[in-house]
Amino acid sequence: MFRKIDKTSTFNDVLKQIIENIQNGELQPGDALPAERILAEEFGISRPALREVLKALSLLGITVSVHGGANYIATDLHSCLTEPLSIIFQMYNSKIQDALQLRGALESKAAFLAAQNCTPLDAAELQLIIARLDSTQDEKIRGDLDRDLHLKIAQISANPLILSVLNASAQITENMIVGIRSYLMQKNNDAPEIDSQHTRLVQAITNNDAPLAEKVMNEHMHTIEYLLNEITSDNLTISDNVQQP
């Protein structure tokens, strides 16, 4: 599966070959990589050098290491940017508002593209999520459905870069503040407004009205940003390893 590499650029060459094998289907998400001894022989490098490369790949979210030393291709490659982006946020001492502003820009463009690309099957899946949101008052379930809705819109946008960065920035937001989605979805005064925005957003996307979808998503993200400013006065857990806003 792999070729011997130039030892002066070990990491780049290993990464390139793994990506090539993912692209051509030789490696699928969740597949186990060959044992370290075999990998090292195929690449023509030492096992210590290979371990350093595997650590870097794990940090990037491309591979996952499990107890016992086995290495697997990550099952969700769209999440592989979460850790690198998180490091950048910590490096610049960023606040949660910074993550939300990044999300807002991506969410708006995702909504615009989703409206252009939405198929009848996509529309049915979006409407099913809205129906489930309308039928439950369970805070955790509503938070999970909110995540599903935004993820589905990003998927329909058909832009893998938007999907990956948006997924990473959303995860960073949730890592910064534990339970943020369920918090936002259970606010007595604001839940109806959020529900209305979700409904209008799905209607715009399923009607292939891209400008309206972008406008409603902008409105929705501004509402989220406003509610986020209330968090410092509410009993919501702030992650200890990220700066509190």
C-alpha cells in the first residue's frame, strides 16, 4: 500500500501517501493502519520516526490511536480540524465570541449554498428535524437536534471546506462552554424566537431562496451572539482551559 519515502521530509511524505490512499479508497474512515513494524518497513523509516509521524497525524485528527498501539483512520474526517483550530484559538488567547464570529460567517455562506443545492430528499430531512424540534421540550434532545440541523445545512452546501471548518469551530464553541446548545434552546423567553428562525431558515432553503436563507441565518447567528453575552451571569460551566469571555 505504501512506498519508501525521502527521509528528509518524513512527515510530509507519510501524510501525502495516507491522503492518497484515502482519496483512492484504499483506506476508509475507521480502517486500521498496518502494524507499526510493517508500516516502518514499507516507508523505509525507523519505528521511532514513524511513531512521531503517527503522533502528529493523531493531533491533526486524521488518525486515532487506541490502547495497545493500534492506529485507525478517523471515522469523522470532517472533525480533523478541531484540534489544530483549538490550538490556534488558545495561542491567540481568543474568546468564545471570536469562535462565534467565525461560525457566523461560515453558517451564512453554508445557508446560501444549501438553498442553491437543496434536493427534495434534503428538504425532507430538514423538515423532519424541524418536526422533531417542535415535538419535544427535552433540553438535551433539542440541543442535539439543533446541532443536527446546522450540520445538515453545512452538508447540503456541498463545500467540504466549509463543512470541516464549521464543524471544528462549532466543536470549539461547545468545548469552551459546556451545554451551550441546550442552554440556548431552553431559554423561556428566547426559545420561540430561535424556533421561528429555524423554521423560516428551513423554508428558505427548501424553497431554494438563497438570499433569504443567508439573511435568516445572519439573523439567527446574531440572536445566538446576543444570548451568549448573557452566559457570564448564568450558571453555565465555562471550560477551565479556555479563556472565559
